[in-house]
Amino acid sequence: MIALQGIEFSYPGGEPVFKHFNWTAEPGDLWAVLGPSGCGKSTLLYLLAGLRQPRAGRILIDGKVLERPRPRTGLILQDYGLLPWATVAENAALGLRLRRFYGPDGLHAPPDERVTEVGPRVEPWLDRLGLSTVRDSYPSQISGGQRQRTAIARTLALEPDLLLMDEPFASLDAPTREGLQDLVLGLHSERDLTVVLVTHAVEEAALIGRRILVLRQPPIREALIFDNPGGGTPGFRASPAYPAMITALRQVLDGGR
């Protein structure tokens, strides 16, 4: 479970982004966080990842106060975060190699996990994500969709229980974007992941989020939540509920301007 309790956050010299903000997410939830540029979506994700700390209030994950990045949280960024001098296979294995180096210290790796072999945990994801044929290629030699799948493989090889995604499909063409959206939905269903996906696209939020958190202009004081039971389910894109949810989200976003 994720619980944000009385969160306050601002950047040095800036106005508050969050002020007395509360929000909870249950294990296995599928959340989309929607809002215009500059509203605090990415800031919320970095707070959940432990990369930034609130100035007041606290963040709890599984009942423990989040004070630093936790090993069981996976973060996927829009710019992929791949090493340009490493192959697809090497990039996909990077997180596990770091875990093997540090050992089960509870900071870089879970205290109950000791990585002895990297290949058996990486190769299945390369196969599953259609990367086996480009495993020895470098990021500059593959497509944007393949780079994003490499970032996903690197994250899933770490076996996270919480997956945070910061506009991961924004720069991709429509067919590639839809294919990766379906992939994430399938993985969520199979592995019972808690997923929080940040997006500025109303259509993507309505398609993916079973619960949708809408952020408007800072300071964010309340969690504006839409329940979207059909989100993330097969065939939802073609159902009447999908355009209805898009309309509802557009209305609330337009009302916040």
C-alpha cells in the first residue's frame, strides 16, 4: 500500500507544488496520473521513487516511511536511461549486475535476494519483449520502441512490486505506443504489479488507468480521483465507456484552467 500523508513539497525558491496533500493506492492498483505540463506529475513520481523528499508530511510504502529509493520499486523514464556504449543485453542486465556487486544490503538490493547469475533472469525478458534479435545492438542502432522495451526489460528483471512510469510512450509513434500500452497492461495482470503511470494524454489515462488521479494547477491540495473500472481491460478501447471517460476527464481539466 502507498500512503501520502500531509505531503508538502516545493523546489528551492519556488512556489509549493503540493500542500497538505493526501493520497493512497492499494497493492495491485493500476493508476494513471493525468494533468498539464508543470502541474507536478513527475514530481509526484519522483517522490514515490524516493528520489525527492517532502518538506513536510510523509510517504509510506507497505507501512514503512520512504526515506530513500527502495529496491522493489521500478522506475521507467521517457528518455529510456540507456547507456549508449552498452548493448541491449548489457543494458537490460545493468540493474542486476549492480545488485550482484552490492549484495543483499537492503539499500541497493532486497535483503532476501542474492544475485548469483544474471543471464537466466534477463534472457527470458529479452525473448518476451522481442529483443533477442537485437540483443547485441547498441541503443543508437535500434528503434525508439526497442529502446523503451529494453528499459522495461531492465526494470522487470529486478522483479519490482511497484512500477512507476513517467510518460514512457510520449515520443513513440501510435502503433508502437499502443503495442507497449498493451504490453504493460498484460504484465500488470500477470504479475499483480502496482502501477503508477504519469501521462499528459487524456486518451492514454482513460485507456490504462483503472483509477485516475487528476492534477491541475499547483499548489495541489486534494486528490481528484476518477474510478474507471474498464480501464486496462481487453476491448475497453472499443467500448462506449472509453470515450465517455475521455469526455469526463477533458471537462475537469478544462474547468481547472
